[in-house]
Amino acid sequence: MSEQTAAAMVDAEGEAATLPAIEVPAAWTLGGLAAGLLTGLLPAVVPGLAGAIRALAEVLDPLGALWLKALQMTILPLVAAVLVIGITQTMRAASAGAMARRTLGWIMAVYLVGAAMAALAVPALLDLWPIPGGVTGALKAPTSSAAVPGLADFLLSILPANVVSAAANDALLPCVSFFVLLALAIGKLPPAQQAPLTGFFNALGAAMTVMIGWVLALAPLGVFALGLSLATRAGASAIGVLAHYIAMVSGVGGVVLVAAYGLAVTLGRVPLRRLARALLPAEAVAISTQSSLASLPAMLGSCRELGVRQTVADFVLPLSVALFRGTGPAMNLAVAIYVGKLTGVALTPGILAAGVLVAALTEFGAPSLPGSISFVSSVGPVALAMGVPIGPLALLVAVEMLPDLMRTVGNVAMDVAVAVLVDRAED
């Protein structure tokens, strides 16, 4: 198989893995959160409403919890689907030749280094710039039974003795290990035996994505209930925490963006000014569309400006759009660490190691979806593997439209940087 043919195959499979979903109006979700917070803060302005607001919060609390459970129930089946499809697709891509293997090597390196950077940097940053007080006590919850208390326990928990029991107990790390091994085994089967299995998991992923879309269609109501409950317990500090969260997670994405420029300049030997000028059109499209796929034509133009061979760009960029989200593991792990700190989870080395592993592996199969759905399907598995409560994710999804800008800009820059690096390796 030629590398050009392989590029077309990977591009087509990437499109096939782009699962159907209901487009969630992000502004409505953000508006629901704002309305819930402001309603919960009304007693500070009008003390006479305190009793009524508390009564409203008690009525809506079960609805918010029900919406959260509906969101959570789709995570494990979706993780199983995207891992199997993503890994089998990656194995087929790797068989296309040396260029494909170099590209996949850079993708895995960026994933692991980015996740490790977040595991080391985010806890240190949160110690230097702590989460504003008030909300931590309101959200503090006991750690999940899936928590990994230490390094030895982490190593023992990688493989499940019974995958059904692990799934029933929300022990996501052993479930991830099982489905990774299952995907590797499926990739070794003859094509006639692979097809029904990959077809099943592709359909399962599509169905779960549609279900998440249904749940997130109710996000304005769900986050209103959760925001109201939070504001009645934590007061105005809830708004400060959301701003702090946006700055922290976006900052981690900014580090990946800077790293993309650094790789292209140092290892790719591209002058910084030339790189910035060539990337400007692609970054403009990324900001306006928040989609790496929509930025693909502009990225191809950026590679031409940088002197990347057309055969390399035509192969690497479609492969990257299908499989590569450079900011994903770092930013997803940053979200999980932030929520862990917010809810009082002890982030031991074993827990952080579990987060690094799951963040890197699950991103390989992450489908191209609207930001809010992608946020839940990508961060949820990392949080569950670390024993971090996912309740706050239902609130944070309302403000994801802001960090998502950094995600897309960083992903586009890293895609082009990897194309430059693979092209230099061809020399």
C-alpha cells in the first residue's frame, strides 16, 4: 500500500469515526449556569428570598443529580468503543510505512509528555495559586472506590481479574487496559473477522454519542439546577473558581501551543517569524470554527509556506486530524486534577500515573465531536480512573467553550509542527 493511498484510507476512516451528535448551543448552557448562579446569589441582595431560594434548590437537587447520572452512564461504553476503533485504526495506519510510523511515534510522544507535564505542573501551580476558598468545602466529597491510593496498588490495578466487576465498580483503569488489549487482538485478526467487531464498536460509539447529545440537549436545565445548588452553598466564590479554572486549564493548553512552536523551530529548523506567519491563517480558521477538521485546508497551506513536501503534508495532516489532538491529554488531565483538588481527592503518585496513562490512551480513539460532548467523553474517563468525582464536570462543561478555543489553536499548531518534523526526518 502506498503512503498516499494510506493517507486517503486514514482520512476516510477518520470521517467514519466522526460520530453523529446533537449540536449543543454552548451559549445556552453557559446561560443556564449563569442563571443558576445568579439565582442562588439573590438572597445576598434580597434577604427575604432566602427561604424560597433554598426551597427551590431542594426541589431541583434531585433533577440535577438525575441529569448527572444520565451523563455518567454513557462514559464506559463510549470509552470501550473509541479505544477499540482508535487503536485498530492506528494499527492499520502504522502498516502504511515508515512515514506513518514516524507520525504515530510523534503523536504518542506528545501525548505522554503533555500528560506528564500536566501531572507535574498543575498540582504545583495549584499550590502556588490555590483555588479560591468557599467552593472546596461545598463540593468536598469522599473519593470513589475506584481511587488508586498508591504506586503498588496502581500497578496491581492495571489489569482486571473480572472486567464485568471492574465496570460495575467504576474502576475505569482496568477496563481501559482490557479494551486496549482487546483492540490489539482485534487488529491481529484477518480482515473478515475484524470487520464485524469493528463495526459493532463503531455503532456502539455512535449510539453512545447520540445519547450524550440527548443528555447535553438538557444541559441548560441541568447546569441551572447544579449552579443554583452550588451558589446556595458556596456563595459568590463559585464565580471566582470558574474564572480560576478557565485560566488554569487554558494555561496548560498554552504550554502545549508554545511547545508546538518550540518543536518546529528547534527540531524542524524553521525560523520563528516564518512559522508564525505561515500558521496565522490556520489559527484564524481554528479560532473562528473551533474545529481542526475545518482548519485542514489552511493547515495544508501553512505546510506549503513552510516548504513541507506535498506528499508528507497530504499524508500527515489527514492522519493527524483523524487521530491527533495534541492538547487533549494535557488539558484533560489538568481538568481532572483541578476537580480532584476541588473535591478533596488525595492526588498520590499512583493516581497521577493512572491519569497520565488513561489520558494518553483514550485520546487516540477520541472522535471528532462538538466541544461539550468531546469534553465529557474525554475528561470523564480520566476522572473516573483517578477516583475523582465527575459531578463538577457537569458544571465545567458550561464554560468549556472558552478553554476549547485554546484546545483547537494548540491542536492545529501541533499538527503542523508534527508535519514539519516528519518532513525533516525524510531528509
